[in-house]
Amino acid sequence: MSEADTVAYAEQRYQELAQSVDDILLGLPTEASRLMAIYARLEYALMKRERPNGQSPTFSKDQGNQLVILYGDYVNEIVADDFFDRVKDLPDVGYLIQEPPRRRTVENGWVDAQPITDKRSLFKAVKQIRNNLLHGNKFRILLEGEQDRDIRLVEAAAKVLVRTAAEDELLFNHFYY
């Protein structure tokens, strides 16, 4: 194959891939886009939000060449202990608790989730929903008949995150700026 043919072939493959991505974005439910936007703002806010204990300045740290968001620390240190009890009966959150997100494994396919019983397991479930969406395990498998479930879980995750930001003034202030 000549260099010109190689360039033309690469351009053709790029166009095919770009069209595939456009098809995914056009078919992506609004709820999924909303959750990803909320998560992006939350991660930014956690990078900026000061910690009360003085250990490190924010809920993020450098790990090698990668920035890591310290969700567990945030949930343990800042989210009120009664948060779970206050949100568990909200319709969308109640569904999330009753039907927690599964995770996909290479060897076993979809694996059932652990029960959601407290604020820590609730936030782990929210992160699993985000991971399933971000890593392509949701909304590309609509033929499996779970779109309604997926959308309800995504909506519940968004509500948990927004409620969290609304209850933490310092986090809320960084959510938009």
C-alpha cells in the first residue's frame, strides 16, 4: 500500500469512527449527559474544596502522574451520617437502593451488587453507575431491555450527587466556579 493509500485509508477509518461516536452521542439519553456533567463539576469542586482536618488541602491528591479524587475521604469526613436515612425514601434513590447497579467483569459478565445500607455503600453505587456509563457498559446495550432501569439508576445517581453538593456550602461554592 502506498503512503497516499495509507493516508486515505486512515482518513476513511477516522470518518467511520467519528460517525460512530456521533451516533452514540445523538442516541445518548439526556439523563446520561446530565450525570456526566454533574460528575465533572463534582470532581472539580472536590479538587477545590478545603478539608477541615488540615491533613491535605483538598479532596484530591497526585498519585504518580495522575490526579486522584478522594471520594471515600469526602464521604467519611463531610457527608452527614444521617444522609442515607434522609434520602433513602426519595423515589429515585429508593429505586437505586432496591435495584443497585451491577458491575461487569471479564470472566463472569454482569455481577450483582452488594446491598446498599449506608452512605458509604450508596456513594459506591453512584460511582459504579458512573463507571458503567463512562466505560461503555450502559446505553450501548439497549437491546438487552434495560434502558428504563439504566435511566432510573442514572437519574438517582444525579440526585444523590446534587443533594450532596447542595448540603455542603463549600462544595456547592466550587461546583459552579
